[in-house]
Amino acid sequence: MSEQLQKLPSHVREALETAKLRIQNPSGGEFLWERVLTSGERKRLGGRFELAYQRYGGTAGIWLHLRGGTPQRAIVDSAHALNLLSDTDWRWLLRELDESRRSTDSIAELEWRSDLGELRLNGEVVRQVRIGVAKNLIAILDAFQECAWPEQMDDPLPPTTDVNRLRDTVKVLNRGLQRIRFFADGTGEGIRWKVL
């Protein structure tokens, strides 16, 4: 255990260890593979679950390879994505592990409230989305929320022959958006965001 983790209160270390035990089994990894990861992400991992699970050291290793960050963040985020941690426990653990800060100097806590059609930055609504109308926008925001807001992710929209769909969707998403921006990654296969 790292020195940083040893400094944590015992109840935080215990919660992290419990999350790790719950995700580090092949069935948890397979659930992540089938229901959480996009087809593009599975392809980046070699296309076969068994090989990826072995190569990257289990569920958390797969998550870490795709999303980056620290091993502790990978444990917490993958457990949350597998519904093994509630939103409350996920946020609490990230705060306790000091993982709620992004790689930038500013704190950027994004939350997509699909029930209200609200994208929030540090609690402030920065974009309203009409529920039931903007299906592609909602799909992108749902995917980012489900994956705990990685800085970049593969296109979560269903496959299409329209090569401009992702770029056009990002343009619409940025309309009226305050304080952050989304960007197509230039390959037509990914999307990223940053705080302005």
C-alpha cells in the first residue's frame, strides 16, 4: 500500500478495498466489457475480453488503460460504473482520495442530470437540453456521466455512415454552453471536453 493510502482514515481504506474486491473478478470485468464500454473502446483493448482482462490486470486495469488517472481512481470509477458504488459513495471516495480534482488547476466537477435536462459545472447549470428531442446530445452526456467525466472518450453514438454526425452534434452541444466546451477529437471517433 502506498504511503499516501496509508495516511487515509481506516474507513476510507476499507471502502476502497471493498470496492476493489467487488470489481476484481471476471464477471465484473465482463459486465463492464459488455454493458459499459463502447465498441470503439473494446476495439482499442484488442477486441477480446479474456485477453484484455489478462493483459491489463483485471477490471480496474482495463479502466485505467482506457481512462488514465491513478489506480485508486480506476477502482472507484469502475465500481461506480458497475453500480457497485452509489453516486454518494463514489463522490465521497473521490473527495477522500483527493481524486475529485482534474489534471487542470481548477476544480471542474461536471454532472449531467438527465431527469432535469441540466448539465452542471460545480453545481451551476451551464446547459439546458430538451429531453426527448436532442437524442444525440443526451446520449453523449449520458455516456460522460456514466463514465465519471473522463477528459476524452470514444463516440458513444450508434454507428452511422454520416461522417459529420459527431462534429455536428458537438456544435449543437456547444450552443448556449457556458464555461466549458466539447470537441470532436479530429478522428471522427472520439469526443473530449475542457473548462474554458
